[in-house]
Amino acid sequence: MLKERYHIVTVVGARPQFIKAAALSRAIACNDRLHEVIVHSGQHYDHNLSGSFFQELEIPAPKYNLGIGSASHNQQMATFIAAFDEILTIENPDLVIVYGDTNTTSAAAIATAKRNIPLAHVEAGLREWNKKIPEEVNKLLTDAVTDIFFCPTQTAVNNLAKVGTVNNVHLTGDISLDLLHSSSATYATKSALQEKYGLEGDYIFMTCHRDRNTDIKENLDSILRAVADLEYQVILPLHPRTANAIDTYGYQSLIGDNIIITEPLGFWTTQSLLKYASLAITDSGGIIKEAYFHRVPTVIIDQQTEWIEAVDEGWATVVGPDYEQIKKAVDSTAIPDIHTNALGDGKCGERIVSTLLSYLDQIA
């Protein structure tokens, strides 16, 4: 006999997951047969990276905030697993949802699998093919114990098929882009942004936060020097990790006069600045996707990306933390002729909710 209502625990811990959860929680709330409890690991504990997103995106308040904070990867995961195991005992969910590829994601996946509770992975199947990248290890660990896979791209589906994973694999599109397709999207005007941030013409929107670009001095040096030598204004919301690295290395002098530093920004301010930018420079997968949606070319200051479709269509160029390659890519970037919405059409949440219900009814 089918259950009238299923109890779901959703786990988040970092900015990209808050964005995904905002979109999917809206879709879940529209279905009377699903009840959701949100667990926040506290991996992102800065208000600008956490609390403000819950308010701005109207995400239901987390029932639990575990406050794991900053620590080594293994310490973060161990602390979360122990605390989350107790929550699983209390909540006894029918299914757990995890997002993306953070330490929170893989730790929640391991704890859920050890309890023999069904696990859904939103953003499954993405790969960077380099286990020296912490996020790649999290991807592999999570997909190894996932029961139902929600893939944002055909590339992700293909990656799973290569290792024999073909059951309960669903191509949905990227959930975070549902917010951008929504009629409730709230963008600032270009003139308001120009006045607030002192933007005088064409500008570049930039982010830099990956540990391989902040923990390796030479990489951060090359990135900052290249950006300082560009003939554009560059607006750079500074991640706490990057700010700390600049202070630690004494790189303040590398911040060019053309670079406008801000604190981490809210979701819609970020989207507004991206929308009107001539170009994006980033090592963030989220910004790559969002820039693609806004049809803004992106220079990726990383060695690889899982968002192959954006690269194949010419909207993104992988250059790594290389001074010459960054400058060359910025100078040669043009608007591509093709844009297929390959990363999502705004209906991902609907697909996931429908598929989740069918899956839960099958295993009930």
C-alpha cells in the first residue's frame, strides 16, 4: 500500500546548494505527498555565504544547523557524519537528497548509505577526471552510493553509463537555473548597478575561490596580475578564502586600479551583474552555468570544467591560472553563434519531484 506522504531530508552546506535547494524546495512544497526537512551542515558559515541566501531565496528555515565550520576536509566530514547520523535516527526519512560535490554532500551520502536509506543525488554524474581535486573525490564517493541519479546534462548521463550505472538515471537539466527562468526573477537595473559600484562602461564579472587557486601562491599571483593588466573594469566579490590568501601572501599590491572589490554578494545582485557583464572570469561551476544562461562568455581560470556543453558551444574557455592565457582569452572572446539552453530549461524541479514520487511509490 502506498504511503500518503513521504518524509524527505534535504542536506545543504554551501552557496551552490542553497541555490539548488531554493528551486527544488519550491517544487516539493507544491506537492502534498512530500514533506521536507532541511539540514544545514554549516560548511559555509559566513552570513554572506549562508544566512543571506536563505532569506533572499525564501528557502525554508533549516530544522538543523550543525555548524561544522572551517576545518580540514576529513575533520569536516567526520564531524558531519557523526552529527547527521543522530538526525537520521530522529527523522527516520524515506529518502535523503544531496546536492553537488562538497564535503557536506559526500559525508551525508556515506551516512545515509550506512543507514540503508535511499539517496537521491542532484547534479549526479559530473566528472573532472582528476582525483587531486577535492570536489572530484566527493563526486565519486557520492555517486558510488546513490540510488537515484538526477543528471543536469547528457554528458553526466554518459559518464555514469561508462561505469555501468544506467538504472534510475534521469536527465533533468540543472536545477539552479530554474530560478533564473522563473517569472519571479528580480534583477537590478544596469544604471543602478553602475551607480552603486562605480561602473563606467563595459566590465568583467569575476570570482576566484577554488583552493588550488588560493592555496598555491603562484596561481593566485598569475590570476591577479593578469586581471590587473586588462583594459576593463573588473568587479570581484571576494570570497573569504581568497581574501585570507591575499592577506597571507601580501598580495594587496596586485589588486589593480581597475579591480572593484566587494564583499560576497547576494544571489540576485550576482545575477544582475552577470547579466550586464561583457565577460566573466571564474573558477566557479555555478558562475559558469549562470553566465551561460545570461549568454555571457566565460574565461575559466581552472584546468578543467564539468560543464562541457558550455565549452563545446563556445561560451566558455578553459585557460587555467595562466597569465598569458587569461589575457589572450579575454582579448579574443566573442559571442558564439549557438546557444541551445543545454544546461536547463527551467523545468528541472518539476521533473525531479515527479520522478521522486514514482521512485518512492515503487520501493514502498
